Amino acid sequence: MQNLEEELKHIHPTETTVALREPTVDDGAAMWRLARDSKTLDLNSSYAYLLWARDFARTSVIVTVDDEPAGFVTGYVRPDEPTTLMVWQVAVDHAYRGQRLASRMLAHLAAQHPECTHVETTITSDNTASIALFMSFASAQGAPVDVRTVFPTEAFPDGHDAELVFRIGPLS
């Protein structure tokens, strides 16, 4: 498999530096913009992304291309299931979609948490891109996937679509 920098050269024909790292508070505004510009994520307040980058940095990852934020994954270890990494949001800048950044961030985050034998996320049934991402992640991990409704439409006060939980694991 080509490395990520090689895959991105068609976007940036000069030297490209790609890095995966924990977010910092300084990344919070960029994370908010990436979520807003995704047009598919439920947008949290800008304050929430600052808090996320500060308080959940260990269980999140940001990808930068030439030192500019290009995507992020936010997550947390479930308090009631300390072997489960719950992925909250995945965002990739439109300019970098199709470059497997989301897949690489998920794999990186899972590798950073070997104590977590399972990865969970919630997805609405119409979000085919996220479903494909997590099914591909499960396949790459050689892990089964259990899908069920975790929050039915009736649970939401604002007409939000039902959320399905994708529970992946045990990871290999």
C-alpha cells in the first residue's frame, strides 16, 4: 500500500507532510469548521470542540496536511464499558476525501488504545458514507459488527432520525 503522502501528491504536487496526532485546544476552532463544512455531522457549539480538544484529546485524533487540519475523529472510552472506544464524530475536509484519511485515523486511534477491544459509533441509516467507513474498518480489523437501534426517533425531542449503534469487535 502506498503511504499517505504519496496518495496526496495529486492534490499537492510538492512535498506533502501528513501527520496524525492528538488535538490541542488550538485545534478546536478548526475542528468546529470541519464539522460545520461536512454538511452531514450534527454540529456542536464551537465551545464544545474546544472542550473536546482539551478534555478528550487522548481519545481523539487530528490529521494535518502540511500542518493544516484536514480531519479529525473524536471519541471517548465508555465509562460503563472501559474496553469500548466510542467514536463520536469523524470529519474530513472535502479537499481530502477519498484519500483514506478517515480510515487511517480510526486505525490509528484503535492502535493507541489496545485496552479497548471494541469500537462503537452511532450512525443514522441514511449516512451511507459513515456506514461504509465503519464496515470497512471492521473488515480491516477482522472483527464482527453488531448493528441495532440505540436511540429510536421517538427518543429525540427535535425529530432527529433514529441512531443505529455499530459495535465492532473484538478487534484483532
